[in-house]
Amino acid sequence: MRINLSKNRKQFTKFFTLVLLITSPYIPIDSVYFKTPYLGTPTNGTTTFNGLIASSGQVTSGTGSSSVTNFLSTGWDFEVQSTGATNTQITQISDQGQDAATTDDDVIQFVGGGLVIDYVKISSNDGSEFKLNSVDVRFQGAGNNTITVRAYKNSIAIGTAAFSTGSLTAFDWHTIDVSAQTDFNDADEFRIFSGATNRFSVIRVDNINISTAASSDTDSPTFDTAPLASSVTTTGFTAGASIDEGGDIYYVVVADGATAPTPANVIAGQANGGGSPIASGSGTNLTDPFTLSSAVTSLTAGTAYDVYFIARDDESTPNVQATVTKVDVTTLAPSSLQIAATVFLEGAYNGTSLNTTINSSIPAQQPYNGVNSHSQTTSVSIPASAVDWVLVELREASTAATATNATRKGSTAGFLMNDGTIKATDGTSNLTINLTGNTGTDYYVVIYHRNHLPIMSAAAIDGSGGTLTIDFTSNSANTYQTTTALASLTNNKFGMPSGDLNQDGSINSTDLSTWRTNNGAAYSYSGNGNADFNLDGEINAVDRNDFQQKNTSKTRQVPTT
């Protein structure tokens, strides 16, 4: 297996040196550094040995083959192969190159040990890839023959060029030029072979010319900062990641639990199968530090999503990560919601709308503090069409039956208008309820009135759009426990049952007793006003006969515990 060390060369060398020191404690330090020098990379352009060799001499020898690594720190490894030879050699020759007459022209020489050379191998020390353009070669002896140069990558031949030596004078230099051949691109070594006849026993090499020594990257990028979703809000988050080299990072946002997209899907901004994701984005042509930071918006509050990331590098043929990386994110639950609710009070209903008879008596301070922990201070002008104060509460639970008092997430008092709508204290805006401790967007809506039984929605209402909408007046199925919890009104309408004077959730003799005590007394909203079951500003037999007596034994259906 060949390891690409181009990204982490120094770290590898330090590690390899440490391994040698640990596993071979008796190797002298100088020997260690001689055997395992820092990996070298051949230099772009021409490598000459001019001025590097002080005196001629043998560098190494062996049986059948000899080799030397990172020769004179040039970034080149050399090897000579001669089958059957007992004394193959690599020697350095001082001032005997083809330009020795004018410069200090040093060369490297390969000796077959008295036998012919099979081949000379020249490779990059660190495994980096290059394009061979040319190399100068001199052969021992002369004769008609053909020499062959082959390029290799990962020990596999990728390019070949054959040259005729012709009738050469002994010790002539020959330039092998392969610059026009594309099959010598991206090599990590090349080998020089002599022909089948008149093979050579000595070969000298000089002036190795390459046009690039950069390693061809075949590894996909890795995340050095793992993908994440940060700065999460009710409607979005920031998608982020960082890779260890130049390239691109892509992501898609899909529904929680959706089938994972493929790398190709994510790059194309698609969900699995090519469909449209909820959101997508990318950072392309990233430069150091190769970081993506992308805002994702327009999501639904309190909702779980899956985010899939993929990265590729900036090679001409990009290396793409094999698998996508998944990040789970849930947007924050809403901090408040608006309520668009319609409800009728049985006592104030006149057949089409609600009476506003006590409008002038309605106080500026709402009357529901203490109702299931509600607390609110108001000091407002009373809208002309207001019927009375009501309290709206939101509960978060998995079922209606479990939507007990403890599941309350927020409540706000507002004005019930004569058309049955509930408005904020300005009389026109939808009521806004601030929420705490909530996790999602679906809530049960509870309505309270000071002398009517409370009611609750039969189902949790979706508030992902920011507003909960419900009509309690037209369809009894919208109310939990339907007609058991409601009063049936004329014109196929429904309302909250009147008669719960003390707000204990039951219309019974206690309410009747209090009514009797106040029957015929002057009306006072904050004093005996709860005994006025039809909200006409009077406490009389109509309140008892048409409401309290009619609804006796009715109880609240809104769960408490």
C-alpha cells in the first residue's frame, strides 16, 4: 500500500523517527537521523549535482541491487538493479559531467558490478508526483541499441518512451526528452532500461528536469471542525464546518427521520431521490481556514430537522467524501404566540352576537389573577364593543386528557368582543401570549370567564405559523368533551355554560345561595357582579331561572390534575 504523505510529511517523519528510537534503543542518534532524514521533495525545474560532490567515491554497494534515499537532500531516491551481480554500486563523481570544462559539473553513476544493468530507478523521496521532461544519461561503451524509459505511479507503469542510441562514441551524453508525452505526467518514479543487446554495465545520470513536483491529491478532505448547527433560533440556525484543504462544503436540510441523501444529492442541493429539501446551501472555493458558515432561515419553530453535510476538495477531478455527515437540530420553541379565537358566552348571547350591556362597568384591571397561577396588571381604556374580560391559557401536552393545570405554558387576559372574537387590550389586535417552558408549536387553548364554566380545545392547535386559530361557536367537536362541556345556543351555535358564580368548576347550590344573597341588589362588577349570569347589569330571577337552574350539575370538562 502506498501512503500519500504530501499533507503531513513532517509529522510522519517525526513519528517514524520516534518509532525507530523506541523499537531500536541501541541505534546511535546520528545513525537514526542518517537513516531516516526528513522526507525530501524534488525541486521543480532541473536537478543538477553541481557543487554538491566534493570528491568522487562510492555511496553504497550491494548484491544484485543498491539504493540510496534522498541523495544529497535533492529529494531523489536512486536504485540500480543488476541480476546476479555481486557488487552493484552507486557512486558520486565530482566534476565529470558533460559541462565539466566550464562548471563544477558533478554526476551520479550506477555500476552493474561487472554485469549489465537491468535498470536504474529514480523516484521522489516523499512519494510526491511529478512530470518528467528530460534526463541526461551517459552509457559505458558504444553500440547500436535502444534504451527505454518508463514512468511509474504506485509501482505501476503509466508511460513508455524508446530511444535509439545510434553509434555512440564511448562516454557520450544523451538527452532523453519526454516532455511532449502526457503519459509521463503524475509519475512518482521513472526507470531507465538498456536494450536486449549491447546492454550497458555503467550508466551516469545528470540534469533531471521535471515541470512539477506537486503531489497529486487522491484523498478526499476531512472535517477538522465537525459539521454543526449553531446559533439556533425559532426559525433557523447557522450551518458550519471546516475542512483540512481547499474545496467545497455542501449541506441540505430535510425533515427529521427522512431518508438520508447521497453525496451526489447533497452536492446538487437535493433530498434523497432528487427531491427538494427544506433548505440547502454551500461554501465553495473555500480558502484557508476552509470554513463554512451559512445562515439557514424560514424554518418552523420547535421542529426537529436532519442536516446532511458533504465535502470535496479542489482537484481538477474533485475527491468527494464517501459518506454524508448527519447533524440533528431542533429549532427553538416560540417565545410567544398570537390567538385568533372565537367564543360565545351563553349568558350574553342574544341570538346573533353578544350583548355589551355592562361595557361601562368593565374595570381597567383584568379580574383573573390567581386563576391557575395567572398574574397580569392592566390599566387600559375599555373598547366600545367589549363584552367582558376573558382569560386565554395555552397548555402543552400529548393528549387532551393529560392537558392538566400543570401543563400551562402561558396565559393572558383580553377582551371578548360582541362578535365573539378575543382581542388584546387595544380592542383590535389578536391576543399575544408569552410562553415559558414550552418545547413545540402545538397547544391546547383554554378559555375562562368569571361566571361561566371554562372550555378547552379538543385538539392541540398548530401554531407553527405564529398564530393559533380556533372557533368554539360553530362546531361542538372543536371543544373537548363536546356538548357535555358546552351550552347549546340558538341558530346552531355553542357557548360557554353560564352559572359558575364562584369559579369552582361546578354549577351547584353554592352558586344559587350566593345569587339569592345578591338578588335584587344594586349591580357592582367587582362586588356582586358574578351573580349577574346574563351580563345585563342586573341580578334577578332571570339569572337564576334561565341559567343557574338550567345548568345545575354541569361541571367543567377542562382537566385539572
